[in-house]
Amino acid sequence: MSIPSPSAHVPRVSIQTADFDTGAELAALRAGDLGVGAVVSFVGTVRDRHEAEALGPGSIQAMELEHYPGMTESAIEAMIDATMARFRVRAARVIHRVGVLQPGEQIVFVAVTSSHRGDAFQACEFLMDYLKTQAPFWKKETTPEGARWVDARVSDDAALARWGDFASNAVASGGPGQA
């Protein structure tokens, strides 16, 4: 169902340590494509999960993300291809940061353009559900008690399962080399 768009010159996947400018990314994604009727984006930030879940302030001091260069980009490219085949999407962009990040920092950007909002909303949510469960990233939280690898969450697997055609959590818990 993919529709060629003028934004084809924008890279679809970027794994980087540097922060990103959401406004600039959205402008580049839609640049010159007069067929875009909807742009949907998601920006995820590093949060102190324990603070957010009322388990105590200041529990997460940092989050470190690791990946396998080349493999991670290829896996996300394949998911964008699947997204574009499934939904009427004109363009898509995924940026995921790696390295050490602090609470409040941006960690992920997902954006899609479409002629209609329904396809754009669904495609963006589909990509995010994939990234949370299937993309080959490993996350380590640093807390006052020390560092620990973050396990997959059952709620993330459940979100992915509603799309019907993906196995649960293909990325095992633990860090690189521990999968």
C-alpha cells in the first residue's frame, strides 16, 4: 500500500547518540509532499519509572542503551517496510538514541505521513509497539542500588500481540551477548 513520496531522500532509520529536533525531523519528512494529509509522531523520553509509578522519587539516575550496529538498523528498516505494506503510509522515520541518557531526555522518535489520519495513527502505533518489543536494543538502568538490565514488560508484548502477526519479545532480556 506504500505510496511513493518526495521525502524518499530522508533516511528512514537513524541510531544515534545525539539528540534530535522533532520540528526539523517532521519538516524534512513532509518536505515537498503535497499528498500528505496527516503527520503523526511519537517522542519517547527517559522517565524515572519508579517516580512515574509512585514507587519513590529519584530511583532512575540514568538509562544506557546498547545495540548491534547494522543489525538494529536492518531490523527497523524491515519493520518500516512491513508498516508501509500494511498501512497507506507515504513516509516514515525512526530515530533511536543509544548511549547513556538521563531522565527527561528524548530517547525515540517515530513519525509517519499519510494522506489520512487513521492510517498515520495506526502506523505510528504499530511501529512503536514493534520498537518496544522486537527491536534489538538492550537497556540498563542505573539506580542508587546499582545497575540492572531491564526486562521486557508483559504489557508491551500484549500491545504488540493485538497486531496479530508477531511473536512475543524476540529480544531476550539481559544485555548484549546475554540474549
